[in-house]
Amino acid sequence: MKKIRCVLASRRYSQHTNPILKRPCINEVLASIDIVAHGQFGNWCIQHICEHGSPADRSHAIDHVLRYSTEYSMDQFASKVVEKCLKIGGPEFLERYLERVCEGRLDRPRIPLIDSMSTSSASL
């Protein structure tokens, strides 16, 4: 029930609030995107920005999700943000996402995709 209230409150706020009053809130969310995305209810805010935000806000949020896609894909709540971006991002997001999770690094024994697949929260 709390999730539904949070989502409804967030939608009402974004739909019925003056854009000038809304901007400081959006800026605060974008400045703390990593903390918010890992939250049980905060991930819904990031999903909403990725899908319905202004082009600049969407770009900022999606670029952040891609930058941390390996970690987000293995987190219980942040993985939901990755799933949303995979649904709405089209082939461009998918290509950038796969490049990120399939890149090899010297400090890792295997590519992040394999690690993601071994978690119960995997977004793949």
C-alpha cells in the first residue's frame, strides 16, 4: 500500500505542481540519484524521470544508470530502474548497456554480465 501511495503522490506532484516549484525537487533527486535509486520507493522516482522527465533530466538519469549499470543490475531496487530503462530506452540504451556489462577489466576475473546473472535481483 505504501508503494501505491508513494507512486500516486509522486505522479500528482509531477502533474499538478508549478514547474518553477518542481525544479528544486527534481534537482535534489538528480543530485542524489544513486541514493534514491537504491531506495524501496525512491527507485520509482528515478523510473519516472527516465520515462517522463524533460529531455535533459532523462539524459542525466539514463547516463547515470548506464555508468553504474553493473551495480544497479545486482541491487534489489536499483535493478528496477535498469529494467525500466531497458523497456523504454530502445536499441540505443540496450547497446550501451550491453557494452557496459560485457566489458572486461583487469581487476575482475569475469565480465559483469556473469556476476549479474548470479544474483536474484538481476535485470537481465
